[in-house]
Amino acid sequence: MSGGVDSSVAAYLLQNDGYEVVGATMKLWEPGDDDKNQAIVDAKKVADRLGVEHHIVDFQDDFKKNVVSRFIDEYFEGKTPNPCVFCNKNIKFEKMFEVADKLNCDYVATGHYARMEYNDEKGLYELKRASSDKKDQTYMMYNLDQKKMARILFPIGNYDKSVIRKIAEEIGLEVYNKPDSQDICFVPDQDYEAFLKTYSEKKVKKGRFLDSDGNKLGEHNGIISYTIGQRKGLGITFGKPTYVIGINGEDNSIILGDNEDLFKSELIACEVNFLDMNIDEMEAPRVVESKIRYSSKLSKATVTKIGDRRVSVVFETPQRAITSGQSVVFYDGDVLIGGGIIE
């Protein structure tokens, strides 16, 4: 229970379905007293309103180690990481199972917009996209496995957000009109550069802007300030639109080029996981629908294993601004079948 409307209504819906609900609120990146933490305060109010047992679980050390530290390290390597993927893998669907076991709970339920269903014909659990594509959150969950999927419930996966808010209002939850959470919870103002400078001991070093032939074009302020596809804020002009088309963390250089230079048909992904099979058993290529970031559209692609949890992904249609550190995910229709980190 995050203190938001989605997890609050999820708890209510589970109660209506006859489950005995226990609320747990994760303390991740919120120093200070619990009674001054708005998320915890809101979650406690909802738990009281629903009459459910409520616990606060402190994962701050785990969150810093497995999510925030990796976020910082990868930015300084010239990548653009997605910390929500790490959080789902290491915290929400790892540490929370430990909490569930301690509390003698059979399932872990969340307010994610996703659907979990059992396919009798295949004998497998399937993670399906939410009924509302605009809110679908399956992109972040490709690191799950069948054992965990058997114990996960997504009560709101078949609802639109507007309906969830209406339910919350009707049952008297104060959070019914609470704004949605920010993209990255530990960077509330979304100023990544300031966050990295504040929480990292690494020094931001200036470096060279290069063209695709290696010619120096100017000087940049540090690779943490840039991402693939960026056009504005480069601090350098050429009389035509110019984009970041490459970031090299090894020599601290940034490659600039034209918009057409951003389109590529192939990528390599590591740390790959499939939800319906063991990647070690993958022999033949898989034709999938794939997306290279949370907000991108699905595109047909062929996935081929090339090493230990590494695959090549070849797209039928070139993709714009494929970005190292982001996740590429694979679908078969509405079913999420896997994903990995773009190298």
C-alpha cells in the first residue's frame, strides 16, 4: 500500500473478493519520522478505513544498494537506466515476498495495472497487459518467474484509472483525487543531474563532442547531462538540428549527428529473462512484438540468443534512439514473455 489511489482500491477489491488483506507500506527513500511521511500517513488512513492490519517495512538500505546505486553508476557510465525495473526485480517482487512469508500471506498484491492469468493449455502463468493500454505497467515486470507469478495478484488490471478514482471516492477514501506518483520516486523534481551531483562522490568531468567520424566539435559539461536523442540543451549550435546519437563512457565523449543517425534496426540486450521458458534452453529465434522503452510503440522483431543471458534483437522497422541502460521487452499479443537491458 503506497498511499496512492491504485493500491488502496486494490486492497478494497480484494476484500470484496473474500481475501483477508494485510497492508504493507515500503519505506524506500524517505528519511525522517514515519508520522511525517505522507505516503505512510495516507496508507495508514486507508488501512484504518478498510479495517486491515498495516505494517511499515523499511527497505531503505536495500533500495539504496540495488536501485539508487545502480542508477548513479550507470549514468556515469553513459547509460540511461530505468530504476523502476530494478525496483520491481529486487524490492517489490523480491523483498516483499519475504515480508509476505513472515506475515503468513499466500499472495503479494499490488496496484499495478497488469493482469495475471493461468493458461491451462500451456500449464503456465501469463502476465498480460492491462485492459487500459495507457496505464499498462507490464514493461517493468519482465524479471518475474513462474514461482513468483503464482503468488501475485493484480486486482485493478481490468479497470480504467477514472473508474478506480470513482470507486475510491464512493467508498470514502481521501486519496481518491491524489495525484499520480512521479516517474522516479527518489528524484521528485525530475532533476537527474542535480540528484547525481548530490548523491554521488564521482566527479563530473567535461569531455569532447565528436561527430560520427571522430572529429572534435566542441566540449560538453559531463555525460550525465545527456541522453540519446537529445537535441535541446547541448550548449552548442550548428545551424541545423543536431542530436546526441552516442555516449561513450570509456573516453567520456558524446557523438552528435542528424536525426536519421538515430534510427537503428538491431540491438544487443543482456540480463535477459523469459517468463515462459528458461533462456538457457532457447535454441531457435523467437518472433515477438517488442518495445525499447516504456512509452514506445510495439514493433515486430526477431530475438536470437547469442550468449549467456544475451540476445540480439532485430526489428522489422528501424527504431529511433535505442538507448543503453533502458529495457527492451518482448510480447506475444497481450502476453509479456520477457525482456532485458539494452547494452
